[in-house]
Amino acid sequence: MRDFSNDHRWLSINTATVRRQRGEPWPLPQILDACAARGIRAVAPWRDQVAAAGLAATARQLRALDLELSGYCRGGMFTYADATARQALRDDNRRALDEACTLGAPCLVLVVGGLPRGLAGHPAHKDIAAARAQVTEGVAWLLDEARTRRMPLAIEPLHPMYAADRACINTLAQALDLCDALDPAAGGALGVAVDLYHVWWDPLLAAMIERAGRARLLAFHVCDWLLPTRDLLEDRGMMGDGIIDIRAVRALVEAQGYAGCSEVEIFSALDWWRRDGGEVLDTCIERHRRCV
């Protein structure tokens, strides 16, 4: 297991972690400058932040600052209520792939979607099996597109509390079943993003990380689960402030040969998004050394 205590070369900042400072949006160019100034060598930007800053401008800034990506957030949302929505999501996923290629991402992270229109609060139906079938169809289609671009896809299972609106793939077992069905050779084209906020509770976690192996482990996201959790979407904890045994899970993924970044992804409307962005980044560095 790698020793993180003396430096932070394997720390990546998912830019959602500092998308706001003091409650106001923090523009992506400023986030990237602040990361580079602190010797943070990797980031994982979100598409809306890239769009606001400009794709070409972001690519130039990343190169100028010598910043790498640990992933690109996000593609997916494959479930649909009609043919028009199906075409729109396919067009959007093609754009996500092309953006990931332009930015030099190692993978495009997929949040697969829940019940059609569930994110808007008005699901088209209650058939979660049908939603999962659409996810399988969508990932299969996108995998063909991704292979032509040589862009790996990382399915991110989300906690079951998000099954209706954000992701009906909720365990690593489900994600790996999908990987094995669509990419049985496990050649690196399709894998998983292990986000501790979503999978820490799973009694099969160790077995599924072993099942994934190095070929399927494409990303590793860290934060903490707070007690109490005041908001199920935007109250993630800084590493060390909650109940996840982060280092134990990192040991599991590294035992399979994972040697990539630990990507800090914290949604925190009630705490960290209210603070100075520099303070948040400095805390990420300190906690990455001590708690990850």
C-alpha cells in the first residue's frame, strides 16, 4: 500500500468539491490555478464547469498548468420516456465522449440514470427493471462509440437512495455484471468507479473489488459519511470526519493493482461550499495525507 503521508502526488480534486466558495460559484479557471499552486497534479472536472469556462480554453489551461485528469464527470443518464429523449441523451453522450477526449481524460464516468424523468420528480413509470434494461442498452451503445475514440467508460454505482432519480445501478455487483455482459474480455474499455460515499456499506464490497481486479478499477473516489447526514445529496463529509474506513478500502483496491489517484469528491452545501476555496483545498491535502 502506498504511503501518502509525506506528499500528495496521488491526490486528485473532483472540482465539485470546490464548485462554490463562501456560497458563491468558484469558476473553473480559478479552481485549476489554485490546485496547481498547491502542487495538486490531477483534477476531475464536471461538464457544466467546463462548458462555462470553454472546452478549448480549459484544455489549454490544463496543459499550461501540467494538470492531469483522473476522470471526467459525467456521461450516462440513459433512461428515457420516448424516442425524442433517447436521441437527445445519445447526442449528449457523444458530446461528453468528445469532451473527455479533448481534455485527455483517462475515463468518462457514467451515472446511469434512474426512472425516466425521475430526476425531475415526475417519473414516467415505476418499472425499475425496465429502467435497468434501458441502461444496459445505453451503455452497450456508448461502449461502441467509446471504443472508436479509445475512451474507457467507468460505471459508477450510486447508493440505493438514488435508485429512483439518479442511478438504478446501486452496487458494484450490478455494475460488474453489466461490465461482464458487455465487455467480457475485460480489456480496459469498460470498468467501474468506486466511490466510497456510495459503496462503503456494501457487505460484498471486498469481494466485488477483488472481482473487479485491476482491469475494471478505473477510478477511486473518496470522502466520508457523516452522522448525522443532514442532506442525502449535499452533505458529504471531509475524509476523517465520518464513519468510513477509507484506508481499509484503499488497501483493497491497491491489492488489486490500482495505482491511480484518490479523487476527493465532496458535495457540501452546508459546510465546505460555504468556506474559502483555498481553505478547502488545503484541508483536502492534509486529510489525504492523514486519512486516505
